[in-house]
Amino acid sequence: MFNSIMWKYIEEETEVLSSIAKNEEMEQIIPQFSEIDALYIVAHGSSYNAAYCTAPFISKLANVRVYTCMPSEFIYGTQTYHNEDVERTLVLGITQTGTSSGVIKALNQAKALHFKTCAVSAKELSPIVTLADHSLLLHCGEEDSNAKTKGYSATLLCLLQLAYGLGYHRKTVSKELYDTFVAESLLEIYSLKSLKQKVIDWCEEHQYGKQMSHVYVIGNGVHLGTAMEGMLKIMETMCIPSMYSNVMEFSHGMHRSLKQDSFVILIKTAEDGDDMTKTYTYLKNKGIHVLMIDLCGDQEDDHMIVIPYYSTTASLFSVSLVIQTIAAFVPEFNGYDPNRNANDDYTTCMATRVY
């Protein structure tokens, strides 16, 4: 146990995120975007999930229309951007490695249409940074792992900083709220190491994930994006079928696939919290392997991990850390390397990366 490279990257999150939180780079670039009315965020996988989680923050705090798109949606989908003012629209491409062929293709299309472009990447001289008009660096270092952890959390923080910074610059966010976000995000970041140990202790005590063959992750609001990330993380590390949903949709057919050996992870927030509690009780009574990540703190039992709710971040870093820890723990508990080869040659077949 605890031999995977993933544990090293998870352990680095506090240092990485606290360093990003103190970085003034965002303050220097935000004036370039102060006049935008619309933001299109283009990304794959974990980067898309981070965008989905944070898009509501940007929209609400900065009073900007925000659309999250996978590259294929941006290139071949409804293409609503044709109705936008090119001078007041920004296309933001996210790829941690900076080499995603899909995101690069989408940004090339955006540039051909004369939209402003910005790249979010961990690598300063990556192809996406070279292509875009502007760039935001994640400063998360190398992450040689199929399942990204610290890079995902760094992307969350970068986009939250964009939301609050842009709102503050446009005077839709007060200085008091901005300062609260800065202080609260650091408080949450510094709590991650103890939270990781709490999750490990819980997993060991309950022998969580033994013979896990499939899993559902259910969340609401911004944490539907976290559920999407949870699905992806466990799929990447356990190499098993997994699915995400919000609690309202789960009762419209997906519940019929539940079996005695099913694993279900619930993320309980104020949004539809009563329905989440009903689902938790139902699954527990059925003897299904259920775990509730509870941000409401109104009850606690052996099948729950209760974590504090930070209003300015919706506890995105904390819930993500719980998911990441589980995704690293479960495969090793079952005797697998979370970063093992599993059809890795498919990405080569599809030319997923540009070098």
C-alpha cells in the first residue's frame, strides 16, 4: 500500500495550492479580460470537470456568460459563439500538459474567427501556450500519472481566482468578499493534509473498495462536476465501469442497474440535500456499499465522511481531495498499481497529444 506515485502528487497539493494562492500573476492578466461579456472554456477530461465546477462562480461573480465545452462540442456542436461579439468574447483552452490535440484544434478555430484566446497549462513553453494570445500557468509541476490530482486542484484554484479577481476588477465582487475568498481558500488548503489522513483512516477501517467492480458518483450543483471527476478518477485508477449523476436523474432509470455489490458515493450539499439523505438511507437499507461525503454536517455515522463547508469555494478542494484519496487507495487495496498500463496505446492511436 501507498507505493503509487499518486500519493506523492496528492501530498504535494498543499504546497502547490498555497503557492498559487499567493501568486500575483492572475492580478496582472485580469485587466486584459475586463471587458468580456462571454467566456467559452474548452477542455477534456479532468480539465473539463474543473471548468464545469467553477463556471457558475465565474458567471455569478463576474457577470459573464460562461459556456463549458469539450473540443468536439466547440468545433462541431451548436457553435453559439457565432452570435458573439468577437471583441468581447474570450475562448479559454485548458490542458495541463499543454499538448491536447483537441483543445489546440479548438483554439485554432477560435483564432481563425478572431476571438481572444487564453491558454491554461502547467508548462510555459507548451504548444497551447505558444498558440494562445494570453496564458495562465498552473505552477503545479510535473505529474506523471494517468489520473491527475494536484493538476486538477490547481486548475480549480486558477479558475476560482479568475472568478473572484475578474469580479473584483469589474466591481461585482466587494473587497470584503474577495479578501474572504483569499483567506478561506488558504484555510481550506492548509486543512488538506489532515483530511487526507482522515480519509485513509476511514478507508482502512472499513476496508473500503474491496472487490469494487463498478461505482456511481452522485453530486449536485457545482459538485456535479466533482461527481464527474470522481467517476473519471476511479475509472482511471481501478479501470472499471463508473458513472456519474445528480440525485434527481439517478431515480430516472440509473437506479435500476444497482446490485448488491454496487458502490455508490454521494456528495451531499444544500442543493437537494433531503433527496440525497433519502438516497443514502435507501442504499444503506439495501445493503449496498454507500459512502456519503457530507458538507452539511447535520448527521454522522460509519458510512459518512463529514467535511467543513467553505462558502467561497464550496469546499471544492476538500471534496476533490476525498475523491483523489479514494481513487489512490482502492486499487492498491485490491493489489493494483493505480497508474498501471490499461490500453495506454489508444491515446497514441488517436494522436491525443501534439508534441
